[in-house]
Amino acid sequence: MNEDITVRGEFITLGQALKEAAVISSGGEAKPFLAEVPVFVNEEAEDRRGRKLYPGDRVVIEGIGELTITGE
């Protein structure tokens, strides 16, 4: 999976991006998901669902794919 996520404002959180990409079905799944599945933001390990993502950021979800954050 390679998907572009468009930010409708200044930023989107990692949890919101995962939900928008249908990696998780609800925001409440973000914390347990991030505890179990390695996720990297701009090549750095990340486990905070509230991590702010800005246009140009790249999220790699191990075993699933990539998200690229874009602006409007």
C-alpha cells in the first residue's frame, strides 16, 4: 500500500492519518496498533498517536506500506 494523505489545515496526527488510510478502523485502535506494529516517520521510529505530521512527511508502516503526507 502506498497512499497520499492530504492535510486539511496545518497538520494531521499519526492516529488520524492511520484512520484515514484505513489501516485502523477507529481512533481508539491507534495506541494498541502503534504498540504492536513498527511505524517510522521520516525514518525515525514513532509510537505516539498524537505525533503531528506535516506535508512532506513520510510514514512507513512495517509489513503494510507507506503514507505520504501532502498539502491541499
